[in-house]
Amino acid sequence: MLQVELRNSTPMRLAASFDCAPGELVALVGPSGSGKTSVLRAVAGLLKSKTLRGRVTVGAQPWFDSERQLDLPPQDRHAGFVFQHYALFPHLSAIENVALAAGRSARPQQFGALFERLGLAGLEQRRPAQLSGGQQQRVALARALARQPKVLLLDEPFSAVDAPARQALYHELASLRQTLSTPIVLVTHDLGEARRLADRVVILDAGRSLQTGTPSQVFASPRNARVAELIGIQNHFGGRFHKQDPGWARLAWGGPKGIALRVIDKNRIPDGATVSWVIAGERIDLLADGPAEGNTIRCAIVELLALGETSLCTLQPERLPGERVTLSPSTAQLRALGAAVEKWVRLAIAPQAIHIMPQKDTPAAGAPT
């Protein structure tokens, strides 16, 4: 088990904590400058900062403990690190790059099975310039594995290769995980990649870990508005929460003259609270125009842009001129509805699809809407 709890003030502010079990893949997700690579470097012992505090523990062995003034050097941490741009020695062959990382006592003959396993058989004597981007990344992965690491750290390892090579590397990583009981930490800015590869994700922003959970949990139920923004949820609104029957509530969207949506009450938000709420576009049904009933809302199409098989559709809900809902339905669906700018359609929003988040300025229960 890898356990990380780090705080730092310079050169990169950190307030990050997470764990990663043997055989698990945890993805660190966040925008550029959010501290993802700094966290990896701190785990590997490559982040040199006098203000770094906290702990990094693998199993029962502490690698870093500021209270005990313990800071193992990188060579004693047994971390396999795959860099974004490979970092291979250009004057060495593929097999020599791998053998060098394994230590002075290593011999190139030891790594034939590893090269075979990663689809590199026959390329052992080629230098990096003679390899494709995908092949170089496989060599970088072989080099990391040659150290028999206790933790595998992947810093955006797929960002520098083309789509076919990326798909092949995804396959290699999935195959590798079937036989590798090592914690794997992946840094990525690609939300789709995190959803596809990770068992859990950690959302980082300005060095802080904001939320941790499975991809389905985090992307469907962001903890707050900032997490919703970071994971790319466009449909983010405000409202007022009113309890009703047991297990149910009414979400007032747009004030007394706005729209009332039926939502699930999980008993986490007080009656009358000011809230923000989100819903992923793919969880909204787009219907032909008709009466607005329950959680079905009439909307005017204000923008429609074709993007091949999908289209970007911007809608203005009836009675809410200041709000916009953005969807990406299929072009075929829009064509079947006869959709066009200034025409009307309906949105059907299931109560289960609405995720509600409290705001810091929550008013007292019973405050007027």
C-alpha cells in the first residue's frame, strides 16, 4: 500500500493526500500547474524542497517522514518512474537503457522476457532515434519495471504518442496489471483516459486534493463547484432546496417564477438551503416540443453547431432567460426532432441525474425564495 500525505509551500504549494493499494491504479487529474507532477516527484524523492512536510510510506517502509527527518534518496526508494517524454539516453541502445536503470550488476541478457512481454522483441539494439514514439514509451516502461519497483509512477505517459500507439499502450498497461501487484499512480490531464484506466481518481487543484473516488462517483457527484468545473461539467446552476415528502425535495431553479424540479433528498442539505447543482449532458433526454410537466422543461434552441456525428446544442429554458443548457446530442437525433435555431424542444431530467452541492453562503432554513 502506498500512502501519501504531503504539504509544501515552495516551489509548488501542496496539500495532497491519497493512498494506492497493490495492483490498483490511481489517477491524479487536474489542470496544468495543479501539482500532479510535483506529487509524483515527491513520492520518487526527486522534489527537493526545504519546506516539504508529511509522509510517504510504502507498505511498512517510510520513504519520507518530515517529523522523523527521514528522506530516502531516490535510488533507495525502488520507484519506477515513466516520464512524459521518455528521458531515454540517446547514445544507448534500448536494452542498454533498461539494463542501466536496473543497476550495475544487471546484464542485458536478463531482460529478454521483459522485452518480449512489452512487444519489443527484436528491437533491443536500436537506439531511441530508431524507434517510434510508442516503442520509445515501451522502452521507458521496461526501464521502470526492470528495477522491480515497489511503486510505478506514470507521468502523462501517453500524451506524446499518436492515437493508434496510445490504444496499444493502453492494452499493454491493462495486460501488465493482470500480473503486477504494484501500486500504480498515473498523472493525466485527459479525463477520458482517467475514466478508462483508473480504479480511483484524485482531483488536484493548486496542489490540493479536492476529491477522491471511483471515476463514476467523482464524475457523477462532484464534491463542490470547483470540482465540477475541473472535470468539465458545463451544466452548472444555482437554486434553492426545499424538503418535501420523505426522500424527496423540490429544487427551485430561477426563483419563485422559475422552474421547480423534483429531486432526491439524501438528508445532507437543510431545508431552504442555497445550493449549486450539476448534471452531465449525456444524462438528459432531448424530446420533441410539447407540454412541460414535472421534470420535463420546454427550451428554445439558441445555438446549433454540427460537429460531424454529434452537434453542439445550446438551449434556453422557458422562463429562465439568463440560463443556458449545453448538450452534445447526435446529429441524427436532432435531425429526427426537426431541431433548428429558435425552435422549441423539451428536456427530460430524471431526479437521479441531478447532483446537488451545498454552498458556503447557505441561508437559514425557511428563508424566502
